[in-house]
Amino acid sequence: MHTDYIHIILADDDEDDILFFTDAFDELKINTKVNTFKDGEELMNYLNTDKAVMPNVLFLDLNMPKKTGLECLAEIKDNDKMSGIAIAIYSTSASEEDIEKTFVLGANIYIKKPADFKKLKKVLSEVVSINWQYHTNSLNKDNFLLRV
């Protein structure tokens, strides 16, 4: 596994959100490599290749064309090669139903997309600095929803 940077993948169909996200990482003083995918099908096609580099953290939008974030989440958690990926649901939705479904399916954290750039940087900084091994061992509903 690579250790000189944190590998981040974002799957999101909104170009403005992708730009906002990548700009935030550009401004953070964290050594990251960010790959983006515009829909769930493109993401899963990549992750299922032999050459895929598994991310340290996968930011997954729920509402995407071709394959939704929920479908991707279920597929990832059902695959031994991918099941260890830390998954941050990254959505405009804050519905209890979406939060509950993603928690049950095994996502690690739920983030409602911040509209404010400063808040986005704070959230992303927090998420990439989490010790996922510790965090997932003590996973409970109280620390699932990241509030800013």
C-alpha cells in the first residue's frame, strides 16, 4: 500500500461539487491524491479492475446516474477486495432514511455536503485525519453523522 500520500476517491455527478471538493483538497496542507468519477458505474468499473488502487477514503454521493451511491456501497461491502475501504457518504440529503440505510449497509461516516468552502475544508481535513481502524472498531450511530 502507498504511504507517501492519502489516496482519495470522489464519486459525484455534480461538476460544481467535484470542483469545490478538489479545490478544497488543493488548499489543505495534506498530501493527498484525489481521483474523481462522474457516476457509480464508472466508479465500480474502475474498482473492479486489477489495476485499481484502492483508496484510503472513498467519498460517495448517493444520487448519481447509472448506479446510485447505495448500489455502489452494497457492492463494495459485498466484495472482499474492496470491503476494507473507508466510505464517507457525501450527499446533499440529510434524510433519516438515507442516513439509516447507509449506516446499515456499512458506510463509515455520513457527511451532508457543506455549502460553505471553509466548512468543506474543515470537514475534509477531519475525515482524512481519522484513524479508520480505530473509528470502524467503535462504529456507532452517534459518531456516524459528521456535523459541522
